[in-house]
Amino acid sequence: MMKRRTLLSATAVAASAMVLPVALSQTNAYPNRPIKMIVPYAPGISPDIVARLIGNKLSIALGQPVIIDNRPGAGGMIGAEFAAAAPGDGYNLFFTVKGVMAIAPHLYPNARYNALKDFKAISQILVVPHIITATPNAPYNNLKEMVEYAKKNSGKINYASAGVGSQPHVALEAWAKRTGIKLNHIPYKSNPGPDVMSGVVDIYLEASASAIPSIQSGKIKALAVSGNDRIPTLPNLPTVTEFGANLDPNGVIGNSWHGIYTPASTPDEIVNKLNTEIVKIVNMPDIQARLRFLGLTPTGTNAAALASGAASDYAYWGALIKELGITVE
């Protein structure tokens, strides 16, 4: 009996020793085919712009194409559900934002993804302020004038968002409540920028990356920027907190972040490899310069920092949405 047990034990050890090199060889061979980067928004808006910027560099670093897969709709939920169900093999990355991971889940309790359990964090890429933009012919030129106009013309200002539960939606609802005005929400599945330019919709809380070029060309007006700090590219644009100190301290409502995740079943070795390469990319001088020109603050964190920060945001926005009474109709 002792000999039989010894033989079985030795066989198990030998089998384990065989499995380990195979697993390591698979990880070491990664990647050996194209990688898909899922973006839950339409082409041309901030997350897509940055995803393509990072994706191009990651293609070079890993020696494989990184293909951007745009899956917009439902405030980013469609893309999130698709990403959560994807194989955890390192060939499916999810380039997402605070709104998708910390805001929308509170409005869609039956969503087919769990923001805290279905993904592994890889790295936060940056922090992004948002700019309240307006159609060029709007009868107001800054946030103060917009609030005054809204109080005299209740319900006459329409605002666009990337969908119910997106950050532009909830942030503008929060600011409307705190300034005592009424705004009409028009959710979009595609980029609402062209409709703001043409006057179909009055205002939009747009990420700085996509807003700045249109502001500089005069296609839209800039009324205020989120957070406490002005954007160096637009030094004359006041912040939301300059209008009201309690509206957006430290950008808790108006600022967002971009981060890269992967399905939860992805091996840690692959996550670590991706984090190493992505952090290198974020710290490249040309990437730093490009992101800062767009009003963005590069971060390039480790995986744990993104995971803990997202969990904190998840709790904060759950409370805020309950305070505002926002529901999905």
C-alpha cells in the first residue's frame, strides 16, 4: 500500500511538473495573434481617440496588431457586456471609463456584467476633465450665463449624453439640481458632437480630448471645465468650481478616467505583461505631450490602483444616483 501511494504521489508530481512548463510556455508565447481592444463608445469621442493612440503603440510593443472594436450603446453597457463574456486569454482587452465601471451598473441592475467581479484591472491610463460645451449660437458664453438663462427659460435647454447612466448624463443632472435649473436630457448612441455644432442640441458635457479641437476651431463654445484646475491648452476657460465651490470639488463629479481591463479569467502573468508595456507607453514623451495637449493627465498606474480606485468610485456614484433619483425608464 505504501509503495502504491508513493507511486501515485510521484505520478501527480510529475504531471504537475509537465503542466507548469506548458502554461509558462503559453504565457511566454503571448501574444501570437492579433489582439482586440473593445471600446464601448462610438468612433471619434474621447475613449476611442485615446484607445487608438495607446493601441497603436501597444501593437509595436507586442509585435501584433491591436484592433479597435467599437461597440457603443446604453451608456457603454453594450460594450461592457460583450467584453465581460469574451474569453480571458489576453486577446480581448476592454478600454473603458469611469461611467461604465462605476455609474451605469447602478442604473441597470439586470446588466449582464458585474463591474467589480467580471474584469481584471490592467492599468488606469489617464484622468480626463470634461468641458461643458454649447452650440455656437447659444445665447450664453459661460456657465454663469447659462444658469441665468436656464432660470429665466425653464426647460428650454436640451443637453446630449452618451446614453442614460453615462457620466455626462449624471454629472449634468447633479449640477442642474445644485444650481436649481431644469435641463432636458437627450441620450445618444453615436457621437453627439455634430448635433451640438449644428444647434440640434444645445449643450454637451464633452471630454476634453474631443472637445478641444472643436473649441479651438470655433465649431462649439466652451462654458466651463470640470474640477478645480484650468486646462493649460484653454487657460481662459473657468472651472465649474469657480462658479460654485460645491459643484465639483477635486473633479469628483465632472472628471473621469480611462482604464484598460481584461476578462477576469485572464492569467495574472498576461495581465502583468500588459501592465508593464502599457505603463511604458503612457510614460513615452510623445504620448505624454499628446495627452496633455488634449487636457488629459497621464497616470499609467499599476493594476491594484485602478481596481481600488474604481471600487471607491462605484460606491460614490451609487450614493449620488440614489440622491438624484435617476432611474432607467
